Amino acid sequence: MKNTTVLISGASIAGPALAYWLSRSGHAVTVVERAPALRPGGQAVDFKGETHRVVLERMGILDEVRRRQTGGTDQTIVDADGRRLAVMPGEFTGGDIEILRGDLSALLYERTEGECEYVFGDSLTSLTDTAGGVHVTFERGAPRTFDLVVGADGIHSNVRRLAFGPESDYVRFLGHYYALADLGVDSGNMMYNEPGRMVAIGGPKSPAFFVFASERLDYDRYDVERHKRILADAYRGMGWRVPELVARLPEARDLYLDSISRVEVDHYARGRVVLLGDAAYGNTLGGFGTGLAIVGAYVLAGELAAAGGDHRTAFRAYEEAFRSYARVAGRGGAGPFLAPATWRGIRMRNWIFKRRFLLWTMLRMTDRFATDIKLKDYPALTGTSTAT
Ligand SMILES: Cc1cc2nc3c(=O)[nH]c(=O)nc-3n(C[C@H](O)[C@H](O)[C@H](O)COP(=O)(O)OP(=O)(O)OC[C@H]3O[C@@H](n4cnc5c(N)ncnc54)[C@H](O)[C@@H]3O)c2cc1C
């Protein structure tokens, strides 16, 4: 595989994780990232259960991930007067190990930057899959040809659009939007609901985190001023500290708004192009997105190594090994749970957090989903022969 060239689009979690394994198994890897530099900070993401732990261990980053972990903070659900109604335990939102997405991305980048080529501030504009390779053109760089191309560029994947078709064919809107912002508000970890709307401040996901039910909205994904207006409209008239938050929106730092959506592709690969992470099985807030990206990168790289460079066999085996594990991303969305549609629904959700047994059952169920795969041993990647 010494001469196999692989282009990966996206340098967040899935992209650098795959770059790590592919460069170890002798591929020549280029990672292209649209952002001008590695994107820092962002929401907290989490790992849960043995499968995630084993892959992090095999990558040699488990201890470092633990050193940088943030998780374990409980969140108090309050009423309009700030009185405590229930507590959402840290382990419910933060898994076993929680870390900022940007910190994890930086760690993966540090482990790979010497082994592969990173190109920031560029993006693919076309892909032509031929018998001998994929001819790629870029917004800025000169055209190049690669043996394989991987779309690890998130839920709104550019590679998926170019190789598979328009986003509307593959991304299903789940009826809610979310927004992350730093509004400079100092508070403990608190969360407040009214029907169809949730706001959390000081919580583990972001300094301010909003989830609201909505019809599908028509807006430019990169127009931050429009995002602020959408959010202000959605939260108009809400109680608790929301008027103060809305008043701070015009000055918001790092505001990000997006739909809660799920990716549904029939196959992960088309010819020499394959999808990984959120681009293939993303569910904005469906849980395990980061675990799926990390485990998916291991399986895809392992199958490529096992197939000795035969990408058709490798892509088929990756899909066979992974599709059933990734099913968890297809199970509903977190929108109705975080922002129930009615006061009754809000009371029911809060009630669950007061019942230790129900909570325990839900946590055990998520544990099962996170470990529901028999990880193969890929000696070409790990240099060992211990199956898990
Ligand atoms: C609010 C929130 C909370 C979350 N909480 C959790 C959680 O608790 N646990 C969990 O496991 N997951 C969580 N997730 C999901 C998690 O962040 C993702 O599932 C995970 O990061 C998957 O990573 P990825 O690399 O596949 O995609 P992404 O992290 O989306 O990265 C895609 C990368 O591709 C780049 N890119 C985009 N377009 C292009 C282009 N045209 N050319 C080149 N590069 C491009 C982007 O800039 C980005 O760097 C959460 C997500 C959100 C939004």
C-alpha cells in the first residue's frame, strides 16, 4: 500500500483519526480542511463503553484523552423562577469520558501532522472517478489525482454531495434546530424549558446551548447575523433568564446554528469514494457521533489493510462490519427529549431524572448500543493479534 494515495476531506475527528491509521499502514495521506486552521473549542463530545475505550487505547491516545477530559458535571433543570426541578446527571450527557471536540481534534492532529499532508483553507470542487483513480479539482489548489477519496466532512458533507448527490437526498431534518453561543453569561449549569424550547447555560456542551422545535427554515448556513435573528425570533416571549440572553445575541461570540438532522445513505461507498463519520451516519445530537467516527476510522483503515489495497473488497467489508453498529445514529433524535413539545412532556422528562432505576436502565441501554460490535483485530494496524 506504499503507493496508495488517499485524499481525506475534513480535519475534525473522523478525518484525522483515519489519517492516523492509514499513515501507519503505509498510505500516502492528504487531508484537506475548508477552515483556515484546525477548528478549536466547540461542543463537548463523549466516549462510552469498552469499544470506544479499546480503539482509543489502540491509537495510544486514551491517557491523553483522559488528561484533557472535561465531563462529569450535573445540570440543574429549573423553573421560570430558577427553582430546582430535577438534575440531569453528568454521566447522562457526558458518557464515560467527555472532551471538547476541538481538544480531541487537536490531539489527533498532533499525532498525524508529521505523517501526512494537511491542507487548510481549501475544498473540493469536483470529483471524477476513473478506472485509474479519482481526479479532483479544488477551490484554490491545483488539480490532483488520488487512488481513493474519503468524505469525513461532517453532516453537510461536500464529498457526499459531489459523489452521491444533493444533500436533500441524504439528510433528513428531524424537526428541531440547535444553537451554540458564548453570550458571556456567568452561571452554574442550568437548563430551562418551555414547550418546544430549551436553553442551557454554563452546561457541558457550550456556554449557551439552545434547542427549539421549528418548521424547516430557509437560510444561509454561513450567515451568522441571520442565525442571530432566527434565534431571537424563536426565543421571543420565553421566561427565566431568556430575555437577558436574547438581548446579548447581537454581541454573541462564536454563534453557530444548525438543524438537528440525520444522515441516511444507502451505501457508504461509490466507486473509489467512501464516507466516514457524520458524513455517512451522522445524527446531530443522536449520541455516539464521535465514538462512531473513531471506531469507523479504525474499521475502514483495517479493512483497507486487510484487503491489500483492493478498495472494492475493503469498502464492502467496512460497510458490512459497521452498518449495524451505526444503526444507533438512526434511532430518533435528541430534540424531543431536550425540548419536549408540551408542559406535560417536560414534566415527564424531568420525572425520569428523579427515578434512579429508569435512569439506570436508559444508561445501560446506551452502553449496549455503544459496544454492539465485535471489533476485529487488524494486525497491519496494531502490530498485535489480540481480538476484542
Ligand atoms: C451541540 C452538539 C453536541 C454534541 N454532543 C456530542 C456528544 O455528547 N457525544 C458525541 O459523541 N457526539 C456529539 N456531537 C456530535 C459530534 O460532534 C460529531 O458526531 C463528531 O464530531 C463526528 O465528527 P466528524 O469528523 O465526522 O464530523 P465533524 O466534526 O462535523 O467535522 C467535519 C469537518 O469537515 C470540515 N468540512 C466541512 N466542509 C468541508 C469542505 N467542503 N471541505 C473540507 N472540509 C470540510 C469541517 O470544517 C469539519 O472540520 C455533538 C454535536 C453537536 C453539534
